[in-house]
Amino acid sequence: MHTGSYGLMSADGSVQATGPAQGQTPTWPVWSGPVPPLADGFTARPDTVPGLETTLLPGMTVALVSDQGPAPVPGTGARDWRESSGKTQLARQFAESLWRSPGVDVLTWVEATSRASLLSGFVQAAAAMGASDANDAESVAARFAGWLSKTSRPWLVVLDDLRDAADLRGLWPAGPAGRLLITTANPAAVPAEQRILVLPVPAFSSREAMNYLSGRLSTDPDQRSGAIDLVGDLGCEPIALAQASAVIVSSGMSCRDYRQYFTQRQKQLAEAGRAETSAAAVTWTFSAEYAEHLSPGVSIRSLVTLAALLDGHGIPGVVFTTPAVSRYLAGDGNAPDPQRTWNAILSLTQAGLMTVDPPGTLPAVRISPVIQAAIRAAVPRDVYDQAARAAADALLEVWPRDEPQSRMAADMRSCAVSLRQAAGDVLLADGRCHPLLLLAGQGMDSARLTGPAVAYWRELASDSERVLGPGSLETLTVCGHLGEALMTAGQATEAVSWLQRVLDGRASMLGPDHPGAITAKVSLGRALVAVGRPDDAVAVLEEAVAGSELVRGADHIDTLAAREEYAAAARNAGKPAEAIRSYRHSLADRERILGPQHPDTMTTSLGLADAYLASGQTKDAIAQYKRVLADREGVLGPDHPDTLRARGGLASAHFAAGRMGPALQLYEETCAGYERTVGADHPKTLASQAELARGYYATGRLGDAMALLTDIVARGEKALPPGDPLTQQMRESLANITG
């Protein structure tokens, strides 16, 4: 497969590109997402999974689900090896076939293990289409799903390893031109309310298993000796056959030789009281031992233990060559050099325990989740904990801080979340929260994964309280991040309680003028404004500004930020003169320190324009808004959210000044910009259209106002929560016009 670039397409195929692809001619076909490599010796499944190509037609959804036989006995620690039945490989082969036919213009592969992974995958797909990535991930992903529902371009979306149907809320890919293929080990993850054809994926048939093994052993026919018996002993399990054939091919032994080792190991396990019902529970141990043979001097056990704690759908290869991993593998001896460690990864690939993405792609290491579970269950607790700390240190060393929307960043976030789930409380030991745990949450914040970020910080706050104590400074730091995430998600009321707790704790432990306490005051003040308590916010922020000037200095960037929050609170508290004074002070300092076109300077300039408008100084407001709009269009582009915000402000200033012609034109341009970037049903679009309807009404265009208000109410009732103030206000405005 290869990658092209294309614009955001309308239903008739015309380009509506934005962002980096704007104005470009689309090149079809195009794919996005980390498509896994096709396994060596892949074989079709005509006996056990027939007719996928003829079943998954345009407009259809198919779910490949692990075959459900007798489940392992609960509490025994047994793993359900049926989960690794080859579903992803079947999806991969189907995608390849459709791609080459050619029968698809858009192919999107998404790791569907969590809401965050789904959002990241959809955002990456939207970015490939030229959609702006400056909006929150939820709106970008929803817009991509909306495009899929309307386009006439044939598309395929693969949701690999779907864990929970709820993660697809509002993002279900559907459309007459599209195909949706789901793989899941959990039948309950298939949404019951959707029309989905479920295809169970069992083990190979005997014929399929022999075809697979014969294909893998095609170079030396003598190695096939005993193949029929080996297939029978391995129960035709795809993962067991993959591991066995990898060792046979690499070592030169025959199927008969391998079968002898296999039956001996089975007997040993049974005598030790550890009889395994699945062949793969035995074959993976041979693969690990063979990898040890291929890479002497590197602890394969330590290496696979570390890999078993991360997200097996894609571990960035650079993780394994970090100094942290080298120190971990050294133990009490000499640390292997990074190349030697990478050679050990290749040995594990050769032994059938891992795969590595082919050259020309971002190097990612993949390992089956059921193999990971088996490794974790076999490792002593002290080794497990040591691996967890090393994995956290390694992720920290290579974290991509400047590219939150990249595939690398998404893989790192997934690995960090997997590590936290697997490690338990190890990363909250010794009275501290490992920096990786904070960085993972901040990564979600930076990627605008608002819902997953709130859930992550909430869970980490609970764990920190339990392990470190509710009054720990580490816990207070996590609670502060939770408060900020709640603010971003529009849950300001709950944010206030968390941020007040952070301020009280820091002020008590560190003193009211400690930088940490000052930062908490600024966050709390912003939240108080959001919940309609501007007078309380002014009091808190006044203290913050005075403390910051005393401790940090009047020109410190954090002091300027505190002063701007104070100015915003003063404006909301009905003190426009005080707001204007503070904004002017801060703007002069920012222009001197950062320059007039720095993003933070432009934000302060916009605040000053808002303050002018609030005070009724419309002439000054118009001049200031024009300046901000010109700067933002030049630096950020015409459809950046900050640019749209400035354009809407300028429209409001013209409206307040009675200049209805320019006001209506700017309102219409703002509405069009929001529709292009976040979609017609986004709250920002609806709010901007409400302003436009107000303009129509004020200029006597009652018909246009009524039509627009009717449309806003209809879309708001579908897109916004019940009882949303915007919908209610528009409904009342419509009643006033018609009444």
C-alpha cells in the first residue's frame, strides 16, 4: 500500500479541502492508519471463514469475532488462546485485496482498543483529508464520520480489536458507499443496535492448517515430515502454527522433531500440575527459548517482559534502543549496545513471537495480546515490577512532545495507558507519581482528547489519593490536571471543586505566595469565571497577580498570564475600565517580550478588543479586532479557530456600532468557517449562526431569521444535550418572532 493526499470531499466528490491540503488536487486511492504487515505464509480460510469478499459489500458491516467454545475456568489463570484466531490477518488480507482490485478510494485502519485510540485514528484520517487539526478530537472525528456517511467515494474502515461498543458513541462509520470491517475478541463489543453480520473465526481446518504449514516450509520439503501429526497436536491453532513454523524454518528441524519437543514439554507441564489446554500456551515457550539461542548475551526474558507491558498493537521501535532499556537489560552486567538489543527484537521476530513493520514505515513492534498475557502470568513479581519501571523510563526518554497528533504520539499514549493498567501501583511507589503518568495525561490534553483525558486524570487522581494520600503534593498535581481537563471538557462546576482543593492544599503546605499556590489561584479564578462567579474570581486573581509580581517579577510570562486572567474576570464582573487597564498593561509587555505576532500576544490583543466592546467603546473595539484578525489570518490562516473567534468578535463590534452591512458579512463568513472546520452541528457553529440570526432580525430580514432559527433549533435538539441553554434561547427567539 502507498499513501496519497486528498482533500475533504463532499458527497458528490468535489474537494472542500482545508488546512495543509487546501487547494490541492486529490490523488486516489489513499489510506491512513497503521496497517499491520501480512504474516509470512498467510493462507486463505475457505473452509472456516468463507465468502468474506462476497459478503462485505458497499453499505455493509461485518464483524470478525473469535469463535466461542468452552471458556477457561474462571480463577485458574488460564488464558483464552482462541482470541488469537487470525481475525486481524483476515482483515488485513481483505483490505489488501480490495485495495489492489481497485475497489476502494479511502482505506482507514484504526486500532479500536479504546475511545482515545478511535479518536486518534479518526483524527489521523481527517488530517490526511486536509481537515484542520486545530479543533478538539471529538469534533474532528465526528466530522470524518459524517463525511463517510455522505460521500460517493468507495471506502473501507477497519476497526481492529474493538473492545467496547460504547467507545464508538457518535462515531459509527456508515454510508452507502462504504464497508466497515470490525475485528473483536469480545462478541459483546459488537453494537446490538447496528445491522452487523457476525462471522465467527475459529481455528484452521485441517486442510487450511496443512496449506499454511506447507506454504511456510516450501523451501525444504524434508521439513514437512510429520506435518500431519504436528497439525493434529497443535489443534490447528493459527498462533501455535505460526510460532512452530517460525522455529522450524529458522532452525532447520523437521515437523517431526518439533512435535517430539512439543509432546515432551506438554508431559512436563502435566506432571508439574500445569497442564495447558491450548497448544499456543506451549509453543510460545519454545519460541522464547529459540530467541535466547539466536541472541546470546541479551536477556530475552527481560525483553519480552517489558514488551508484554506495552500496547502490542504497535510499540515504537525506538523504545527498545533507549538508555533506559539498556540499563534494564544489563542487570548487574554490561549493558548491551542499542544495535544488539534491536538484533534481539529481530530474533524474537524470527522465532515467531513478534513482528516488525516493514522498512519504509515508522518502525513498530507488534506482539499478540494473548502472548503478552501469557508472559505477564509467567513472570515473577519482582521481575515484573522492574520491567514496569524500565518501560516507564524508556517511554519518557523518547516521548514526542511537539507532535501530539502524530502516529508516534498516539502509539506512545497507548503504550503508556497499557503500562499503567498492567503495572498497578508500581509507578506510584516511593511517595511519587512517575513522570510518565503525568506526561501521558498531558499528551491526551495536547491531542485534544477531552473525554479520554478527563477519564484518565480522574482515575489517576483516585489511585494517587489511595496510594500517596489525598494531601500529597503529587496527588494535588494530578488533581490540578483533572481540574484543567474538566474545564476543557466544559465541566466547569466540577472543576471548581477540584481546583479549590488544590489551592487549599498547596497554600497550607507551601504558603499562599508559593509559585504552586499562585498557579492554583489562576486556575481557580478562570474556573470561577466559567461558572458565573466573576466577583469571586476577581478577588482570587487579584491575589495571584500580586503574589506573582512579588515572587516572579512583573515581566515574568506567568505574571502576564495571571494579569490577563484577572482582566477577563474584571470584564465579566462589570468592571470594563479595570479590564482595559490590565489588558493594555499586559499587551505592552507581551509585545516587548514576545513580539506583536506571537500567539500569546494576539490572544491578549483579542482580550483587549473584548474589553473595549464590553465597555461600549465600539470604535476602539473595531480597530483592535481588525488588528487581531489581520495578524491571525496571516499567521494561523483564515479558518483557524482563533481566527474565526476574532472574525466573530469583529462582527459583534460592527453590530454594536450599528454598522449592519459589515456585521452581517462577517457573521456569514464566520458561520461558513465553522461549518468547514467543525461541521454544521458543532456548538460553535450553532452559536455563530445564532449571532447571524440576531443580525438578520435586527435588519428586518425576518424570513431569513426565522428560517435560520428553525434550523438551529432542529440541529441543536439533535446535537446538544437536552435543555442546552443555546437551544432554549433560540426556541424563545423564534417564538418571539412568530408570536
